[in-house]
Amino acid sequence: MSSRLKVSDRSLDNRIRLLVLQGELDRATAPGLAARLSCAWPRHGSGVIVDLTQVTSLDASGITLLHNSQLRFAGAGGRLAVVSEDLCGPRGVAATRWGPTLDVFPSRTQAVAAVARCSMLVRPTAVRSLLDVPSG
């Protein structure tokens, strides 16, 4: 992976992995992150959280990678959530064009809670978005 993007990877428990990114997520560094995400490929009901709070630059290829990875994880019965205050809210949704299909949370705590809640669901089909899951 390019030195412009550092990724630390750790297990939060046996069902959730945390990837903390630091640096630039762009066309040059996205392939390296894609490889890391493929290593974290989900077992049914497991999840991955990608923390972007230390990312200094994010372009459309990085957003596209996260969006496509989220859909692949959901299709495999897993969950992928993103932590980024910058991408939350109406401004972030408009900037990314992905609307509610990219699950973005303002804090790591909220993302962990949402992924953990979804990993407890027993459903024959994957949930397309964490936003489709009722809270509480």
C-alpha cells in the first residue's frame, strides 16, 4: 500500500474488524485498501468498520470503493460501516451522491453499535443498508 495511506487493522471482537485509515484515500491508494477489505471478507453476520476520521484527502474512487464494498459485504451477509463526521448529514450525502446506501456514522461508537446490532439479526437475505434497520 502507498505510504500516503496507512491502515491499522484490529479485531474488536470475533465478529467486528476495525480498519483505521490515516492519510489519503484516492485513486492511487484505493487498490491497497481494496486488498485489505478482501482479507476482511465477512462471515455471515460479521462486520467491518472503516474509520476515516484521520483521512486527509478522499476522492471519488475512495468513495466508490467504500460504496461497492458495502454492497458486496451486505450481499455476503456481512456489514460495512464508515466513520466520518465530514460525510454525515445532508452535505455529505450530496457530496457523495450515494445517499442512504453508504452507511456513515459520526463516531466509531455509533458505527460499532449499528454493526453489532445488525450482526445479531438472523435473516435469510442481507440487509442492503444499516439505515434500513430500525433502531432500538
